[in-house]
Amino acid sequence: MQGQSQQQAYDRGITIFSPDGRLYQVEYAREAVKRGTASVGIRAEDGVVLAADKRARSPLMEPASIEKLHKADDHVGVASAGHVADARQLIDFARRQAQVNRLRYGEAMGIETLTKTITDHIQQYTQIGGARPFGVALIVGGIENGEPRLFETDPSGTPYEWQALSIGSDRSDLRDYLESEYEEGISTDEAVGLALDTLAQTNDEGLTPEGVGVATITVDDAQYAEVPADDLEAVLAERGLLATDDEEDADENDESAGADEE
């Protein structure tokens, strides 16, 4: 009981360290990220793939209104997990920084530079009184000097570079799957399949084209492009990941039952 009251004394202020050197509000922000649906990023030999679980909470919800994948610039894409409103703020910040760089220097902003600019902004909210940390993690991927780059931002404001990663719910399980299945030198098409395989690890009922989003940025044109639903359906069917109509109906019935209980 004493330990709990001591923790509460230090988790009310973002600027206060606990005696063991922890910032509880930052840790709570990480918990908010874990409650978000999963997003996956994979760096291929010839590009970057971003994928996100976009399952709707209700069959009445428009799938297009679920924002998990974002275009920050022509050559940069971002996937998010956590509070969507916080993600939108950071995406808008990233877009402004990318445009300022183009206007000031006449060239595209580097992926690493953009990521560190975002994390510097995030970090400021971990040491300012009267504010709270961003409850979101981002995967920032794109092409820099003809090379694919892939980064993660953390609510603490720390950037990490990855070959493949997942954020959001079931992160540990999905990361273990990526560690076992990822191989250096894979193509973008193979990375799309691996990303969908990874998301399917926590979706026993299968995936639907409306319930996932996939975007690619390739070295050839360095342009962010979201994969059309028809192409996604073909890849899901080819890999045996496509949910059947019976499974979709069961999911909708489960969601309806849950809504009645609430």
C-alpha cells in the first residue's frame, strides 16, 4: 500500500522523476500505445512496407474513416498505434517540417532527420509542466538517397531504426514472428506478404481488404502509394489469410453482442 501511494505521488507530474529514475507519465503513454491496434513496418531491399490493422469496432463504421496510415511527404509514409488524435497532431507537424525543408533547401527531407525532428518535438512534452506526453508511437518509413529507411518513435521521444518492427497491441508476439521470418534482401512484394502474415498472427478469423491497410514506398520512384483493396484481396487469398463470409458474419455478431452488453 505504501509503495502504491509513493508511486501516485510521482505520477501526477510529468516533470518529476521517481526515486528510482522513472517518469510514470511516459510509461502510462506507452501503455496507451499497447492498447492501439497493431501496425507493422518492414524494410525491403527495394523499398519500405507499412501495414496496419484497421478493423472497425462496428459494421456501421466507414472503413475509410479509420486513419492508421499517413503520407507525410511524397517519399515518406507513417503508420501509427495509440491515440489517433495524438497521431494526427504529430503527422501534421511532420508534414509542415517536410514542406519547410523543401522550401528552404529545395530538396526532400531525409528520413532520419525527419524522424529525429519528430522525436525532439515529442521529447519536449516529457519535461514541460501542464502538458502530457503523446500517447502514440509511429513507424516512419521512406527512401533517403536511394536507400530504404525505417524508424520508430517512442512516447519518450527516442528514435530507433529497424529492419522490421511492430507497434501497438501484441507487439511482443508480432516481433517474435518477424524475428523468425524476416530475411535481409527480400523484395517489396515479399515484404507485403510478410506484413500481412504478421498481422494475421493475432487475427484467428482471417483478414479482410477493408480491415487492413498497406502502403509501399519503393526505391524506383520514391513515391508513397497505398495498395488498392482489390490487390490486397488477391494477396490475402493467395496466402490463405482471407476471412470467409461466415467468419465475417460471426465477427459482426460478436461485435453486436458486445455492444448490447455495454
